[in-house]
Amino acid sequence: MRYGLAMRYVGIALFLLFTSAVAAQEWTPETIRSDYQRLLEWRFTGKPITVPAGGLSWTRDTATWTLESGEIRLQEPTSTGAVTGLVFKGRGRFQMSVPDPVERRHLGRITGHPEMEAVDETFTQMVLRCSDELIAELVQPPAAEPYEPDETARKRHKQWLEKRMTDVDARVVTGILTPGDRYLRAEMKTDSFDWLTYEYDALQREEIQLRNFRLNRFTEIWVSLDRPEDRDANGRPSGERGNIIDVEHVDLKVDLTGRRRPITVGLSSTSMLDAHCEAVVRFTPLVVGARALPLELDPWAKVRSVRTESGEELVFLRDHLGGRTANLRKEVYDPSLVILLDRPLSAGETRTLTVDYDLFMSNFAMGRGWYPNLPDNFNDVHTAKLWIDLREKQEVRAIGTFQEETVADGIRTSVWTVDRPTKMVSFSFGSNFREKRLEIEGIPTVISFGPQVSKGFGGDMIGNVGADVVNSLKFFYWLFASELPVEQMQLTGIASGHGQAFEGFLHLSEYTYAGEQTGASEAFRAHETAHQWWGHEIGWESYRDQWLSESFAEYSAMMFVETTMKDGDKLFEEMLQMYTNLMTGSLKGALFSKFARPWLVGIELSDIERVGPIALGYRASTAEIPYGYTIQAYNKGPLVLHMLRRALNLFGQGDDLFVEILRDFVKNYQGKDASTADFIATVNKIAPGDWTWFFDQWIYGTDIPTYIWSYEMPRTANAQGQWVVTLNVKQENVSPGFMMPVPVAIDLGGGRIGTFVAQVDQPEKTFTIPLPAKPRSLDFNPGFAVLARVKKR
């Protein structure tokens, strides 16, 4: 990171770096914990320091802060004399350029100022926290000064903890104790946007972010950048994330026989319970000399202890948020778990730490957050072994291979191993579950393990669910020309309304075991099955590429319904209609379609237009639509793939090109993490021409065109015997240069349907279409070939 401080500070900085490193070596875990507790009191100098004439200024990469006038209060130093915070009140200025063109467009969109390509804001208050020597370089700390709680700092930190689940104090301590780490957080009360937060976090894949907390409920990330040395020539992110450790293996011992709570969830009214877990994490260091290990864990987990290989208890930092405020449930903790190591990490060694904790859970373990994991690193793979204790009348299924099961004193112990490195480990369990095995040659054995949710639905729902997964596996084996490296696929019912895919293991909502909704049930089950390829066999490089998982799984499921089901073409069109309506602000059919997502019904079109592009992943969400990522990944993304498929069809080869692209992509990236750029390169390799423009518009952009069209029918044929139709198309609500080939279906009668392709690339364009016979009618943009609002004049 570049510093904009005057050269006279360089010698001071080097000296402070050296003395800080020496002091850090003198720290013990107990003094670090004491320092952390002191930082939590947010005590600052009682007597303010006046900003000197001419002000104070510093620069980090493309961001510059200038304190023009006012007062500064410094945070109480740590035991080693490090000053990690200040509070400023007065007149300041924050300026930030944005080198990434995608981020510049997003900044203009999300702020509501399309012309805004950089940030230049005045502010009146600032709370600054950092792990390096910036504050000492800017302000000379007083020799002796009483410290007292500062209300501004208290309010900001309290909001960070309660509303954003961020323990800045623990993060600062981690930065001090980790070689090469750096953390800075500057929160400024601006004149235009209330509080803006600039953060540099070396532990994140994209280190630099500018955020705005809006409507007192949601953090919008306005800008996200790689550090300068990791950007490409266009300012776009291209660097790898630097981890502190590499997790190799996890042993998980889970006791599910604990107290049941009077809280029930799901259709089956499943009781929540207190599980006791022990995670033994084996890892190798990647940062030599690190004294702190930052992990993440479910906020509902209460950590009892952390132990070394020899059983020595370690000090750990984890803020009990629910114990500090009435605004959160008492059981809630900060998601971060910072372990203070007994010795610095050494190159080449393998270490093992045991985390002992209680967890409030239902009848399944969701994702990877239920056991200790690395922050912002879904792609870290590891092997595992599970020992699961539960009541004798209950049964459990888990990812991996079943090893053995014993029953003693009313307790069933089930053991499972995961030998193939995986991204996350899970299980589900329950009473009154039934199991059905379906063995079909050529695909993995499918084992459907589900609940008897309720009576009255009729039919063999356990078998029905399994049969849909069998059929979708067979379809995907053909569609992707790819086999899975698993011998069986386990399907398990969970007391929830969602599904989640693990390798060879699916969580399926118990609602899908309760009844059938033709088309919707099959699509849901096929979507989770498709994740075996999109998400597991082919991963995604970063959050910006996650649509390669969700959108591809969704459209694959849609193709399964279209191809294999009775009236599949009509069901497929209904899905396209629903997703198009949502993206264009129409409520037509939204309340009654089986494919509707109820939480998306009734949102304002103006709010949808503020949602970011697909290429921003979870950052597409906004305060008005916190599920904006869901809209982009599950609705717009599949429509983009459908547009690509229809556009490729215009080359006269049916679906052959599209299927060839899918197969080539799977073949070349199976077992790897792919990027959007990788998929674009695959399309350009196989399809005629360069399709980069298509993805620039639909993945990196947010424009949805409005087409207003009309046509004039000739009264007679011309001298050549042709009937010449005049088609007029107006294009609105798009950026200059936006273009799309839009098909026009022409009914010539007698079952003859012709297609004309209108290349719409101007605000208004007229086409002449010579036809061999007088047409009956024209249909502009049939089959939802282009995501658009279509109006006929």
C-alpha cells in the first residue's frame, strides 16, 4: 500500500515498525487479552488536541483524508504504547478515485448520481481505527493524559457490533500480531451520505472497501478494490487472497443428545436443541510468525475452550454481543473467533487446535459456519471425520462415507469419513424418517432419507423425491457429458424452507417431502442436484463469479423440466415469464404462479433498478432489497443464459452450440475454480465471433431495454412478388451502444413460421422484411429471447 505522507515521516515510521515488532514479541496472551478488554471500553483523551494550522493529511492508495480544522482525541494506548484509534470532530475532506470501471458504474448507480465516478466528500466527525503506526505518524500523543469513554466512539463501535456483527477491536489486535497484516477503518459522518466507512483489510480477498450503512439495517458496499499490486491494467481485481493458514483436516465430534428448547421450526415442528461440538482442526501455517489466528464461527455458538495439541488452554477473543445489549438475543456472539497462539507459527510445521463449543441448532448443520472456518474463504478444501451422538430412536445421515454405528445406554453413535477434500461438511438427522434406495445403472446410487411430515398428501414422497434426483442426474450426465466422482447421492430432509448442496449430499426442504407442485418441485430438486457440477465440481474464483454456481444450477434445472416433463415447454415458459416479470417490474401472475418467490412480490421497479449487476455477487443487494443478490443470481442469471442460448440458436444449429459450450466448460474446469472471464473465453472459443459485448451488457451491466415496436403490412406484393413488411423499433432505458439481436417470428400461414433477426442497436431503427407470402402476423421477441419490456404501438 502506498503512503502519501511527507518523506520526513519515513524514518519515524521505520523506527516505530521496529520498536512495535520488538514490543509485540514481549506480549503474552494474557496481556493481549487485557489490552483487548481495555480497547472495548473505547477510552480516549479527555483533553482534545487541536488540528494544527494547515491541517493534517494522509493518503492510502487512491484515498486521501484531510483534517482541515477541529479537534482530535486519541485512544488509550495498549500496554506496548500502540495508539490504535482517534476521534475527530471539525471539518475534514475525503477523496477517493476508483480505477475499476465496473466499480465506477456501480458507485454512480448506487449513490443515485450516475455522473459520480469518484468520491469527494466533506465530513464533520470521524472514528479511525488502525493496526499500524499511522496515528503516531500524524499526531504526537500527550505525555500524560487521563482517558475517558468517548460517546462518539462508543456509538460507532456499538453499531458495528450490533448492526454489522464486526468486532473491530479484535481485528486490530490480529493486525498487530500478524506479520504482513494491516487493518484500517475510517468511519466518517459526511454531509451528503451520513456515515461512510472506508476499510482496508489485508485478510480479505479484496482489501479495500467503501461502505454505507443505510436505513439503519443494511450495509451497502459501494466500492471494492484489490490492493494496487494485485489490480490488472484496467484496475480490476486479479490477485489471490493471502490466508494465514491452510486447513487440511477437521475431526468433528457432535453430541445431539442435549437439552431441547421450547422453540420449534419447520413444517414438522422440529425442536431446537443445544448441541455440544468439538472441532479438532489440523492446519499448516502460511504466514510465519503469526501470533493470532482469526477464524469464524456461527454467532449462536458459545465457545467453552480452545486447546493445543498437548491440551494447554489458549486465550481467545470473542465478543459476547448478546450479553452487552438488549437489542440482541443473549445467546448471540460475534462471528469472529480470534485465537491467541502459545507460540508464533513456524514454517513447515503442522499444528492442531481443538475448539470446544455449544451450538443452538435444528436438525441439520448448515454450510461451513457451524464449525471453525477461515473468514472470506469458501474455497479452502479439507478432509474430515465425524462422530455424531444422538438419541437411539433418531437416525443421522452425513456427507462422506458411513463407517460404523454403535448403540449403548440409549445413545446412537454414527461415524462418517470424508476422504475427498471438500469445501464444507454437514449432516442432518431426525425421528420417523424413512429411507429409500434407488440403484440405476450408470449414475450414483440415490438414497432418499426424508421425514413423514404429515398425513393426507398421499403417494410415496420419499420415493418421488429420490426419483426426481435420479432423473435429473441422468439428464445432467447427458447434458454436461460428465460423471460425478461419487458412488452415492444422499438426499436428506431438513426442517427449513431451503435446500443446500454438498458433495454427494443434499439438504432438501421438508416441504418438498410433503407434496408435489408440478414443475416447481422437480425444478427445486434438480437445482440442488445441478450444484454437484455448478458449485462443487466447478467452483467459483470469488464472490463476483458465484453466479456460475446459482444461475447455472437454476437454468440447468429449468432445462431439465423443459426437456423431460410432460408439458415441459409450457412449464419452462411459465418460469421465463415469472422471472421476466420480476426483472421488469410486472406483477402479472406473480401472486399465483407456482414458480413465484413470495418475498420478491410487490417490490418497486425503482428499487430493482438500483440493484447492482450480476458480476457484483452478494454486493448487488441494497438496503431497499437486501435479497438483491437472490434476484440477480436466481432470476436474471438464468435469463441471461437463456438469452445466450437463443442468440446462439440464430446460427441455425439449434441448441448444439449452447450444449457444446456447457460441455467444454465442464470438461476444462472440473475440479477447478472458474471465473466469469473463463466462461466468456469458452463462449468465444466455440461460438462464431466475439461475445464479450454480450457479457459486458448483461453480467457487468444492469440495463434492461424497453422495446416499443410496430409494423406496417403491405397491401400488395412488389414487382418481384415479395411482400415487404416495415418494422419500426424504438429502444429506451439503455446506455449508448447497447445492442441485441431480437428475433421476430413471422406467421406465413399453413403452419409456416419464419424468423427475422432485428439487430437493435440505435434509439430508433426501421427494418424492411421481404417475404414470399403475405404474413398473418408478427411476434416481436417471442419465447423471451431477450430480457426486455416489450410494448406494441
